[in-house]
Amino acid sequence: MSVISVGQAVVLGVVEGVTEFLPVSSTGHLKITEGLMKIPVDDPAVVGFSAVIQVGAIAAVLLYFFKDIVRIVSAWIRGLFNPRERYHHDYKFAWWVIAATIPIVVVGLAAKPLIDGPLASLWVVAGSLIVGSGVMWAADQMGRHKRGEDDTSFKDAMLVGSSQILALLFPGFSRSGATMSTALILDLDRVAATRLSFFLGIPALTGAGIYELKDALGAGVGAAPLAVGTIVSFVVAYASIAWLLKFVAKHSFNAFVIYRIVIGVGLLGLLATGVLS
């Protein structure tokens, strides 16, 4: 018997697709939803399922930014064989994404017992949602929003990429929230910060999904729920990406800050009253 049914996989796929790239914490929302559906949030199979269906959301990013990705990868390949191409920003950006992914891979492997154990607590999720809200609000206020995507540097990529560790260790902080906040502090505009967050998330989330696949299948999640959850997350995430890029072009992150605080406080209430454990 699968620990997650096909029906539950549909719900979790929708939650993943909506929240993966919004700065509200997909991991936190998945854990809350799993708790409400009486799915054990710290079960290795459930943790693996959550990582695997992220691949559907990543596939949505690959499709949405297909032309940009082809351009960047093409510049990288040309630069490998032609030194004259190595001055191109796209060539350097490809290397920056690779380098900026290394810190989260190292920490993810080293801290896996903690990430899958004590740090998977809903109490941690609630606290991280609230604390992350304060960081996001401060970053949006501090940032001068004067630098575009073409102005990004190796330092920017490394700092933003490394900030993903916060979401890895503290589910609820939000990978998107951490990366966007860091980019804003570095004075990138909101659209550039959002796009950089997308590109840096591709290798990290894809790697996590592939790594966790064996645990999800081997520990009690059926192939059907995994496939359904991944497909649903892909469809919903594509729509979510399109909406987010339009939203941040004209609005601040205040709506997300308020939403995160409401969800965090609500979760604390559910935990304190025993509705969730």
C-alpha cells in the first residue's frame, strides 16, 4: 500500500505547483497539507515524494524559460571550445549557476539526517515562515532595485545560491523567499531577483528530486501517486510562474509577507491546540 493515495497526490501536486516559486515556502505548505491529511510528514517516503514532485515544477521552469536556457547553454558550450566566446555574459552566468549550486549540495548531503528528522517539524515550519517574512520585508525595503539581470555578477550568484541553504535547513523559510530576498539586498530589481531565483533553482531542485526518487519508491510511495503528483505540479507551476513574473513587475513583496505571517501564526495555533502535531 502506498502511504500517499492518488487523490492526495493530486492535492499535493497543486500545492507544490502553486507554491514552489512563490516566496511562501512550498515545503512548508506541503508539510501543512500533509499534516491536515494525516500523512506522516517525517516519513522518509513522504519526504522523498515531496522532493520528487518538485521535478514537475522544475520542468515547468525549463519549458517557460526554454529560449533563455538554450541561449545560456549554447554560450557555455561555445565558450568551452572557443576562448573568444568566454567574455560573453551568458557563458559566465552558466558557470556561476554551477558554482552557486555547490554549497547547497554539500550542506544537503552533510545535514540530511537533520533535514529529514528534527528540522522536518511543523514547529520549525511555523517559525521559519514568520522569521522569513521579516527578512523578506526588510530586503524589499532595503533594496534599491536599480540593477537588472545583465548586471548580475559571480558574487551575486554565489550569495543568492548559498542563501538556498536557509530553506534547506529551515523548511518554511522558502527557497524562493531566501534567494529573492538576498538578490533584493544586493540591489537587483524584483524581476531580475525573481528570474535569478528561477535559474538557480533548476539544478538544486532537479538534483534533489533525482536523489530522493529511490527513497520515495523504495519506502512506500507507489509509482502512480508519484507520476500524478509530478504532472499536476508541472501544469500548475507553469501558470504560477507566468503570474508571478507579471506580479513582481508592478508590485512589492508585501502581500507575500502578510500571507506568510498569517499562515505561520495559524499553524502555531493549530499545533498549540493539537489539531496538528
